[in-house]
Amino acid sequence: MILATDVIRHKRDGLELSTEEIRAFAQAAASQGWEDYQLSALLMAIFLRGFSKRETANLTAAMTEFGERYSWEEIDGPKIDKHSTGGVGDKTSLILAPLAAACGVIVPMMSGRGLGHTGGTLDKLESIPGFRVDLSRDELKRCLQTIGFGMIGQTQMIAPADRTLYRLRDVTSTVESIPLITASILSKKLAEGIDGLVMDVKCGCGAFMKNPTDAFALAESIISVGTANGLKTEALVTRMAAPLGKTIGNALEVKECLATLRGGGPKDLEELSVLLAARMVLLGGLASDEREAAQKVRKALESGQGWERFLKCVELQGGDPKSIENVDRLPRAQHIKILRAEKSGYISELHAEKLGRAAMLLGAGRQKASAAINPAVGLVLHVHIGNEVQPHDEILEIHYDDENLLTNALPLIQEAITIREEPVEIPPLILSKS
Ligand code: URA
């Protein structure tokens, strides 16, 4: 019999935990076998003392095992997903899933909701009237068989240990631990029943990992632990200092994704979505090199196949396809305020975290997990880093419903924008590819 007190003491004293001890911890988290304070004490000991690669791989495997695990053997094709560690305006999933599927990849994508300044794929999708993310396994299977992808939320039975541990980490300041983040993400991804995973590790003020050292360490941890658990895993580290694309806020981001799938999206968003989709195609063995994979994805984009698949996905998941064909039918805020440049110069900063927080204050995001969101509100940027502006040029639009919320958000938006006299070098979007 493995006792919680022994396991906590071992980690407290800096020892490496045995596979059995780690399994007992994961099982207890999945089934309320230990008290919350015991789970929390062990989380803090792991946070402070660290976990070896072996311990992290064991925890990931056990968190997957004590829950439901999908398998899609009956469906032909490589099962590959992409996961991002989260950012501001990070909406690539909605673009790359239909593109990768159009190239032959099967994408059973399980996503999360936004929390704090970061957005979540599920909230974006739910801004489409009627769209359901709570599909049963059979409903998801039908999506995979018909269009090659489906987009759902984590069910109660998928990695239940992660639900408990994430809730406790959130309230015990133990979220920012590389082993715990690795196990949390990968336990859910393994349960999806995929063969391969492309990770987009975000780096910068709008991300969990604020600096390249931490972002590279997380990327390395995810690759080694994913691989140790039989998942073909690769990771890109990408910049999240400024928002990705030009919109922040759920319906606004859906509109931008639809524009991108029709060939008229912002360059950075299109570039990253195509790159990640191409990585999925390559990982799935559907191209012989990165160039060929990118060509296939571009063809899916330019021929409109990606857009058509997204439209079909909306139909299959209960959404109103008319709101995709005519985006004016998506939720729209009651008011738009334009913010203008006060001086001439070059845009040197669009602080992602501050803009994400401002969008959250307008109602686009939530400060705690149970809060409701307003799908219509958010920000639309008219500039990018490095753009030259003159006084009175439009910098961004604030889409809002409530004057009081606008009053709260406005100072943060003003603080987020910096204009410098000297020209600004545009930093690279991709910091590393594995
Ligand atoms: N996303 C997750 O799913 N888990 C974490 O711990 C952090 C980000």
C-alpha cells in the first residue's frame, strides 16, 4: 500500500519517485483517492524539487491510463494533432485543422477554453451560432470519417487526473512547472488517440513561457516525454510578444480565420497556420519533405478546400452555416471606438498580454473558469510591429457593448501601444523548429 504521506515526504526530500508511487498519485487524482491538501502538497514538492524525464513520462502515462482513451484504428490515415501552449489572437487551429484534413491528415482535435488573457479555441468556435463542442465519441467519429477533422472539448472521462490537478495547480501557484505542464498537455493528447503531435510553444509576454530559455526547455520536455510515450512529437517555438493576426475576441477571430481560409488573412497568421499544417502533413508521412508538405497545404488553401471543409464542419457540429457564408450573421458588438496615433513614428510594441487582458476586461475572456463570456467584443488592430504611422492614423478598433467595461479596458490598451521615432526591425515569428 502506497501512502500519500510517504510519497510527499520522498519528493519533499528531493528523491526520485518510483513508477508505483507516481501511478498511485495519478490514480488518486483521477478518483479522489487522496485529500486535496495531500495532492496539493505533492504538487508543490514537484514544483520545488522538479521531476526527472522518467518521472514526467511516468506521470503522463498514468494520467492518460486512469481515464478514457480514444482509438481511431477503423479510420484510414495518420492521426495527427497540433497543440499550442496558448497566446493572444492565437487562432491557427481553426485554419490548420481543415487544411491538414484536406491533405489527408485525420485530426481529432481536443481543445480548451480561454483563461485570463489567453483565448481558447472552444470559445471561438462557440461564437458560431449553434456550434457544439461536446460531441460524443460517435459524433466525433462521423466528423473524422466525413471531413477528416472534428473539434471538441475535453470530456469528463478524458484524463480526469488532469482536471483535478489543474484545478489545484491554479489555486496553489504551481501552474508554471515544466514537468507538470508537460504531463497535463500530453496526457490529454495521448487520450485523443493520435499518432503524432506538432506543438506550438509560444514565447513572449502574451504566453506562459515569457523567455526563450523556458520556452526551449518546455519544447524539449514535451518532445522527449511525448516520444517516450510512443507519440511522434515535434515542437516549434514561436513568438508571442504581439498578438497573432489582427483580431482578439471570439467572433472577430472566427471572421479573421474565415478570411484567411479564403486567402485574405494577415500574413503572420497565414504563415504560421500553413507552416504548422505542413508539419502535420509531414509528420503523418503524407509528403517527403517540408517543401512538398507546404505546397500541398497551400494548394488546399488556394483551391478553397480548407474553407469548404470548415463550412462542412460547422454543419456537422450543429452550427449555422449561413453565419459562415455571411459573417455579418456572427455576433457583433453594439459599439466601435477607434483609437488613433497621437504622434508620428513606428509601431515598436503591441504588448500581447496587456491587449489580451484588455479584451478580457471587455468581456471576451474570463478571469475565473466559471465566468461567462461575450462572443462579440474584442479588438481589431490596424497596424503591425514596424508599421509607420502619422498622427490621427487608426491604430485599432475597440468593439464593446458596455461603457463601464470600456472605461476599465482603455488605459491598458493605451499602455500596450508604443510608437518610436526610429524605424523598428520586425522580429522573426518562428524562433526555432525541432
Ligand atoms: N495547458 C494545459 O493543458 N496544461 C497546462 O498545465 C498548461 C497549459
